[in-house]
Amino acid sequence: MNAPLFPLFADLRDRPVLVVGGGAVAERKTGALLRAGARPRVVSPTLTDGLQAWRDQGRIDWIEGHFQPHWLDEVWLVIAATDDGAANRAVADAAEARRLLANVVDDAGLSTFQVPAVVERGALQVAISSGGGAPMLARHLRRQLETLLDDSWADLAGLFARQRERIRQRFPRLGERRRFFERLLAGPLPRLYRQRLHAQAENLFQSVLDESVQRAPEGSVALVGAGPGDAGLVTLNALRAMNEADVILHDRLVSDDVLRLGRRDATYVEVGKSAAGHSARQDDIHALMLEHARAGRRVVRLKGGDPFVFGRGGEELEFLRAHGIAYEVVPGITAAVACAAYAGIPLTHRDHAQSVRLVTAHCKDSSDTLDWTSLAQERQTLAVYMGVAGLEDFRARLVEAGRSPSTPFALVENGSRREQRVVTGTLADLPETARSHQVRSPALLILGEVAALAQTLHWFGPAPLRGDAAPTHSRNLPAPTLQAA
């Protein structure tokens, strides 16, 4: 088994580095050297347009012609980036004779150093290497790290670099410094930088640095939108929050795929609400957030869809603010947007719908407060967060307010998930169609002219099912009946 490479970060500022080759690969390597402050010397009979531009700007030196070994005498590193195997070997042999580190692109056997895949956040760099044997694996890991490390890490790195000497003077022993950094990074400092509250972050750093006695870490709550179920729709900020959480309070409908993205050793508590069966009261959820935050824990309140779209996020923020708990909000992709997209239904369309309305009607009180005349207008889309209960009442009220019984609808069950189903029909047969196909929660109702496009524009999962009930209710619709959602 080959010995692992020795990881090394080289200071190349104002130092000459030779690049042999004038093509696209050489241009990419030269660009990386320029970002590191090096002074590249490019050897090639010709140059790409990008290399030529850098040469015209005086940023690189061009040695026109083919490689000569003596050009290695004054450089710190050499990169061979030609498509000529013999030329690359000549570069490697000449570098070996001079004990000079050389990288031959895509040839680990000839290379004495490898250029890693790098994640950069300001002065902070994370380098990944497979020893040259599996570069695509290193790039794949880099993409994953890109999602975990947001731009606030650059601010943190800059702060610690500026304050390095002060920190060393304040905490001369390594153990003290380690505890100091752990306290800062476990507290609100990263969150303040994510929220672009730089002055508050600097003040917090100063106060912690000046304190002689360390206090318990401060807790916080992040309201995080989990999206509709497809783990691929979780935002980068949501992923970061879930991986920093000590406690995750999640809704019943947050998918297992999404939950698996969270921190493995976090405490998971289901606090979802359900129309039937056991569910947590909102006051209980408030109490849990307060208990864990006051104990110094980082809490994620993980909600299906978006916290501020029928998710009671506003109520929870009001509670947290009233009790002095620090909070942040990470938006999620709401069900209306995701379910419509995964069903091939554009919520707006120049020919069919110039507006979209997000509606919920879970109970009698909410139904009575809706402006049904406005909701019944044509050329608009209704996205109804009401599952599959109360559809008779919904149909009756809309038709009574003037909406045509022939208006198309689509019921999207388990939108964006592997088990997604889409059922289509017209308003006249909405409840009967839902019953005949046994549509179950979670389901979103999309009503409007655009819903008819599901049959032709679908792209995810099985083709939409058509309603098979005859339109027997277009004339004599039943009186409104209220059902629990």
C-alpha cells in the first residue's frame, strides 16, 4: 500500500511557478496560481485567449516555444499540462533531477505533488485529495462540503486571524485557547455572521474575550423549512442548521429522507399536528423550544414546507421574542410551489392564470372568513392547503360564488416524494373523485385553468389519474357541509 501524501499549503506569493502547456487545462491551473498570488511563467508555442489576455495584462510571463529543462532553475514549482505524454515525462524527469516538486495533470505516477479539490471561504481553505487515484471522488466530496460551509465561515476566519495575537495573549495555554474557541463556535457567533450582524458579532467576541469566568452557552432556535418531502429540495442553510442542532423538533409530515440529513446524535422529537390521532398542542411546542433553548441548546424547529406559509412560524417567533430567545428563520420550499412543479402544473401562465392564491380551510371558522367571491374569480390559481377533507363544502361555496363547475383541478398526494400521485378532474366532481381514488393526506389541491396542464406536462412519477365520476353535481350541488380537516 502506498504511503499517504503529506498535506501541504504552499505560500507562492510573488514566487515564479512554471506551467508547461498553453491549452484549457493550463489556463485553469494558471488561474489557480494567480489567485494564490504566484507569478506564473507559461511555456507553450501558443496560448488560449484567456492566457493571452493575462499576458497582455502583465499578469503572466510567456515563454514562447517548447519546454527546456533550464527553465526550471528559477521556479518553485512546475505544472505539466500538455496533451503530449513524452513532453510531460520530460518535465517530470527534469524536475526530479533538480529536487523540484512537479505536478503532471492526470498522471499521479509522474507527479511529486497533487493539486487537491478545494473549498474556499475567504482565508479558510479545505483541501481534499485522493492521492491522485480518484480525483472525481475528491470533487464529489468537495461539492458536499460546499453545501455545508456558507460564506459566514470566511467572516469567522477573518475575525480569528485579526485577533490571533490578542487571543494568544489572553489565553497563553493551548487548552484555554481550545475551550475559548469551542465556546465561541458553539454559541451565537456563527449565527450572527450568517445574519450579517457583523457589529454584534464583533461585540460578542470582545465580551467573551474579556470575561474571566466562562458562562454556559446561550441557546437559540432556528425555524427551518423542510420542504415538501424530497430531500433534494432542502436548502443549504437548512442542511447547515440541521447539522448544528442539538435538538430537532419536527412535524409529523417531515419525511424520513429529510430527517436523515440532520445531525446523527441530535435529539429528535416529533411534535406534528394531525387531524386524527395524537398531536402536540402549540403551547407544548412553545414550552419545548423554551426549555431546550434556556438549557443552552441549539434547537431546530423543523417544519414541512415553509415556516411562514400556514406553519405557525409567526406565532412561534412572537413567543421566542417575548421570552428573549435568539432565533433565525430558514425558508423552505412551500408545498404549493413544489407540488405544482412536480405535477407539471405552472401556478401562473400567460394564457390561463395571472395570479395565484394560497388558501387553507381546515375548519368552519377559517372557511367562514374566506372571501369566496374573490376566490371564485377566473384566470387565477388556487393552491389549497386543506388535505382532502371538507371538499364538499369547498366545492359548494366556490360554485355558489360563481366559479364554473367545469374548472379543472389536480390533487397532488405526497408531492415530490417517491409515492407521489396526481388525480385530476373538474370542480363538479372534486369530492367524489378524491373518494374514488382514496386520496389521503398529505395532499394539496390545485384549482384553476392551469390544473388541466398536468395531463400533458407531467414529468415526475406516474401519469395523472383522471376522475371517473360523472358530472352529476353541476346543477344541484349539496348545501355546505363542514368536515374536520
